[in-house]
Amino acid sequence: MAYTKEQLVDALKKAVGGTAYGDAIVAKAEETYGETGKYAQDMKDRLDESLGVLKAYARIHKDAGKEAMATAEEDKIAIVEKALDAVKAL
């Protein structure tokens, strides 16, 4: 990943800024950019992990008949997918 913190944050703001969940993704990118250590993840890894968790919860809620909760998770999935596309484009 050859992008600066500013490039990452700008790309994410353009892609998903303006929504509560999107703004949380941008804030996390600002907070964790350049983090090192045994368990450090780059932004793509963080988003991939979030995507998997959100898809699992959407399925769980759908299976439990909680359509509103499943829809809320699906809305977050769409935001994470946009953020992933923005990161991949860097």
C-alpha cells in the first residue's frame, strides 16, 4: 500500500463520508494509519474483516426474522464495500 494518510482519508471521505458509519470508518483510518506491531492491520484488512462480520450479522438477523436489523446491516455493508473500492483504487 503506497498511499499517505492524507490520500487514504481523502479517498474515504469522498467515498463514504457524510454518513454516521462512513464517518466512523474515516475516523478509524485516521486513528490507526501507520499502526505497527504484531496485530496491526492495514485499512483493507480492517474493511475486509468488517465486511465479513456485517454479512454474518445480516444473515443472523434475517434468519431470526428481524428484517429491519438485517436491512441496517446491509446498509453498512454497502458503505464498507464503497470504502473498500476507494482503498483498492489508491
